[in-house]
Amino acid sequence: MKPGLQISAGEIEKYAYCPLNWWLYREGISARGRGQAEGTEKHRDLAEDLTLILRKEERAGQWETLVVYFALASSLVAILGLTLLQRFDASFASILSVVALIWLLAATYLIYRAERVALPEDKLISERLLVVFAMVATIIALFSISLSFLEDRIVASVLEVVALLWLIGASFFLYRSMRDLMEARDFRFAKNIGENPIAYVDDPGQSSELLASKAHGLAGRPDFILQEEDGLIPVEVKTGRKPRGPLFSHILQVTAYCFLIEETSGRKPPYGLLRYGDTVHEIEYTDDLRNLLLSKLDEMRAVANGGEAHRNHHRPGKCANCSRRYACPERLA
């Protein structure tokens, strides 16, 4: 059965605030007020900051990959140089080469582990340990070479110089990676984002992916989505006045985003986050809220099919704060 009228998560927020506000929006009546322009600007700034964090963390990941390759290459070249020095009785050098090989094998295991773990934090730890192990293997090999005084040490020495250059390259890339990560963390702290990976950003300057449920005729774009152990967590940021507690209309909007993530990813989020400035509310995604959302969707389609909507409250303060009050035929004095 086709759902009929296509509804966005933002429309659900408007309808939950006041059905007539939503109806005026559907009729093309734009919102007015200084807060509207300020809110749009703040959301644009937030998207830019989140996109910057993503870029820096992505670039840090690219530097990390180069660190791994350079560190492993330096270890392999260094140990190859050692193999050219084993035709003499240099027991201490031989012992060092075995130790270097053990460290290199440990680094190889960490490559395997880094590719197997699911959480980005664990993968990052494995990659950094890999770099340390590979660097230690190279340093041991270089020290072993310094103890050798053979006639054919020229080739081995050249290999060790190459290994040293690769090790210097790995150190440089590690520095760049750490710098980008520190800058990204500074932005996260300034914006109170936390440490969980950002999986999605609604960037007005780009064509962000639209989350949609064809079966229920619902679509929307949360401000951003975090990747946590429990799954994808939608975050909705409100830039206006900070209420004493989360408003019903905002709760229903966050519920809509949780529902869309459940529909598109196949995994139910345990909750969504609703932010008013520095205050963050955790909105549990319950079956009751899910059912309420679906009933509101049916209600909105019934209202649309009836051809009109009406104010559903008698609160002058709510009316006074409505962004479409100027065009409302049922506004309270």
C-alpha cells in the first residue's frame, strides 16, 4: 500500500508544534523572524565545522596508512641488509637480527589485527602499535649493522641507509597524522561533539544523502550522525532559545530520524540526541514513540486529504513565538 503524501522529519516537528503551522508551511508560507536567519547561519557554521573535522580525521587516516607502509618497508630493508652480514662469526649481531625479526613478525600480526577489528578506535591503536614495532625492528637492525666490519658491508650499508630514510619518512607522516588528529580533537572539544566517529553530516553546501523510507513516505536529514558501539545515533541541534526540557515537537523529530536510521540500516538505534546549546538530551527510541510517530504520519495525511488544518492549542505564548503567526488566520491575540 502506497503511503501517499511524502512527509519530512522537519514537517513532523512543525505539525507537532501546531498543525496549522505545518499547513501554512505546506501552502508556501515562509517563516519569519530574526531567529530564523540566525538559526540557518548557525546550522551552516555547524556543518562546516563538522565537515572540517571529518576531513582532518580522514587525512590523518591517510597519513597513518603511509606511516604503516614506510615503517614496514624500513624494517624489511633493514633485515634484508642483515642477511648479507651473516657469513661471519658475529654472534651478537646475529642475535640482534633475530630480535629484529621477532619485532617485525609482531608488526605483521598487528596488520592482521588492524584489518579484523571493527571499531575505529581499536584499529587506530593496532596501527600505532604496528608502527612502534616496525620502527623498533629497524632500529635494532641498524644497530646490528653498526657492529659489523666486513669487506662486503657496502651493499648492506646502502640497504640500511635506505631503511633509515624510510624510517625518517614514517616519522614525518606520523607527525602529520598526529597534528591533524589533535586539530580535529580541538574542534570536537570546542563544539562538544565527543570522541565517537562522525558517520554523516547534513551539509547545506553539498548534496547530503537523504534518509528515506518509501514504505512509510518519510524522509529527512539529521544535523549529523555519530557511530557508536550501539549503532548509528542521530543528533538534532536546536539553535533557538533553550527550554527547560526537551520539547515534544523536537522529541518527535528525533524519533523520526531514529526511525529512518532503523529503516535504512536495518539496525534500531537505542536513542537519539537532542542538543540545545551545550545541553544534550538523550531521547530513548522506544516502541511507544515509534508507534506515536507512525500515528502522527497517518494523522497528517488525513488532515491533508481533508484539505485544511486548525490550531490545536490555546496558549498565547506559543502563538507569539510561532514563526508563521503573521499569516495565521487562527492566531491568538
